[in-house]
Amino acid sequence: MEKLFRMTERKTNVRREIIAGVTTFLAMAYILAVNPSMLSATGMSASAVFTATALAAAIATLVMAFAANLPIALAPGMGLNAFFAFTVVLGMGISWQTALTAVLCEGILFIILSIFNVREAIIKAIPANLKKAVAAGIGLFICFIGFQNAGIIVNNDATLVGLGHLTKGSAAVAMMGIAVTAVLFALKVPGSILIGILVTTIIGIPYGVTVVPEGWVPFSIPTAPLLFQFDFSHIFSLDFFVVFFTFLFVDIFDTVGTLVGVTNEANLSDSNGNIPRVKQALLADAIGTAAGACLGTSTVTSYVESTAGVAAGGRTGMTSLTTGVLFLAALFLSPLFLLVPGAATAPALIVVGFLMFKAVCGIVFTDVSEGLSAFITIVMMPFTYSIAEGIVWGVITYVVMKAFTGKGRSVPVFTWVLFAVFILRLVLMAVIKV
């Protein structure tokens, strides 16, 4: 394990890595319940999607562990699964088989882009100041997800968001969990985030938040996935191109943002924000997407919840190996893992959000051409519920500010290319809506 993952070099050990891997898994295990629920709305078998979700997550995460040696887990992405089900299939009337074909094509193109270092060039084109802003923005974003999952922040028709009922239900359980997790973390108790998740899950039982079904058993036999259910008859249509391009765009920049944010939090990136073995990390994401399509699930992407494992001490691929093995175990232990409610993972996401937001201290706000773009990057992530949109508007603001303040020559060529791509995307989106 030491030769494979170089744990001593990254100042960690097997025990810490395993705890981190379990923590990451528990923080993102909700996808095993949410993804089948969403995709089953298209007519796909929920149990088959569950199997596909667990297998795709395991495959991609294990590739990340052994090829990239990074503590980053992958699974079918939130947002992309909603786009797959409610926009593409139910909204546009495209069959789920055709939608899976778009995901497969996207994954194949990802593999090609990763091999030829195009995606690596995209990461290097993001200015160092914006990379710090990406980490801080992701911190706010996952904190918002935690508040939302717990019911601490709820929908409000008048103001979009509002405060939930903090004295009952999942919000009350989450508040207690936040207190437990924060105190344990402040006292530097090993595995504090994992302990917080487990304690909060137990607290939730008398509140009815952690639901133990009658006749509950922790074991189950997995259903066969929807293997190779593709339909290539529409791949030259405009609708197919729109779907394909959307999957491609969102996944690229969600992955880029997550890799930057997680490696920055783990202190694995260098002073310019460059990520170690980034080519292999991007390839893991691409392979996961292609494999997920073949198994019958939506786009696989790197998970920002990996920061929970990083906060628990994860620094190497051993963390990802642990998470990947747990996804395989989840095939047979789904009732056990699905007991963990959103209120129990919320404290982990909120505490980790706080830790990631510290990156804001390294941002140069005194130079408006740098500071404003960083600010836009940070706030657009939670406000648009998208890491990708934060990067898009941050880069656009950065280039515009540099160009109109006489500093355009300081902008790298590939950053200008990104700017042009983002502007083209806005034009295409406007045309499609018209």
C-alpha cells in the first residue's frame, strides 16, 4: 500500500485513509437513493438504475485510486441526472435510450480529450486567483447543499429561499449533528466527521428522520443493470446535438472545478494551482461516464463531497479505493447504507464548506480586475446551483475586466479561447430558447 499510494510522502496512514474513504462514501451515498428515484421517472427500472449507479461509481472511483492516486470519488452527477430525466426525456420527449447514447458519446469524446491533454489545458487556463475562488465557491455551494438537505434552508415563494423549522424534524437533527461534528473537529478527534455522521444518524431515529422500515434487513440481492440500451437512430438530429453539448459542457467544468477545489483543500496542488496526475484524474472521469452509459445511468462526474474525506485526513488514492469498495458493498448492503438520512450528512458538508471557504483568504481583492472575477466565481456557484456556471461567469468577467482596463495582454491565449467558447455557448443557448 505504501509503494502504491505513497502515504508517508503525503503524511498520512492506512487507518486515516480508510476513515476518510468511509466518510466520503457516507457523504455521497445519497446518490444511491436519489439517482434511481430521478431516472425511474423516465420509465427506467429503479432497481436496475441502483445497480448501475453503484457499479459506475465503483469503476470510476477505483480508476481514480489506482491511476491518479487522488482522494476523489466519482458517481452519477446531481443536476446532470435531473437534466437527463426531466429536461431531455420528459421535457424534450427523447427516449431514455437515446439520452444514454448521448452520455456514451460524451464519455468517448471525454476519453479522447483527456488523452490529448485538452481538459488539462483547460485547467491550466484558469488563472491562479480564480482557482482559489473556485475552492471558496465550492465551499459555499456544498454548505448550501448541506443546509438544503437538512431542511435548514427551504423554498420560499416570495424570496426564493428561507429558514426552515429548526426545532423539529430533519433540521433539528442536523443542528444537533452540526454541534457534535464541529466540537469533535475543533478538538481534533480523529474521524470526527465520520463520527458526526454516525451520531447524527442515531439521533435521527427517535425523531423519525432516520427511518428503519418494518422487517428491515441489511442485505439485498442486486438487480441486473440496463446493459447497452442505446439508440443511435437520432444522433444526427439537432436535439441530440443540444443534449450532447449540454452533457459535455457541464461535466467538463463541474469536473475541473471539483478537481481544483478538492486538491486545493488537500494541499496537493502546487503554488499555481496545478493538480498532480491531472491527466489520469480526468481520464477516470471519462471512463466512468462511458462505463455508466453502458450500465444504464446518467453522466458520472467527480464529487465535491470528496472534500468530506479530505477533511477527515484523506490524501491519497487509498481514500478512493475505500470509497470504491464500499460502492461495491452497497450492491448487497443497500438497506443499511440508505438508512443514513440527508440530515446526517449535512453537518459534514457544512463543516467542510467552512474549511474550503478559507481559500478566500488568498484571493487578491485589492486589484478589481482580479477581485471582481473571483467574487463572481464564488457567488455564482451557490446562486446558480452549478460549479460549471461559476467558472463560466468568473472567466468571462476576468477577461472582460482585463481587456477593458488595458491588461488584455496578460491574459493567456488559452484563457481567451475559453472566453470565446463561453460566449459561443451563451449565443447558442439564446438561439435554442428562441
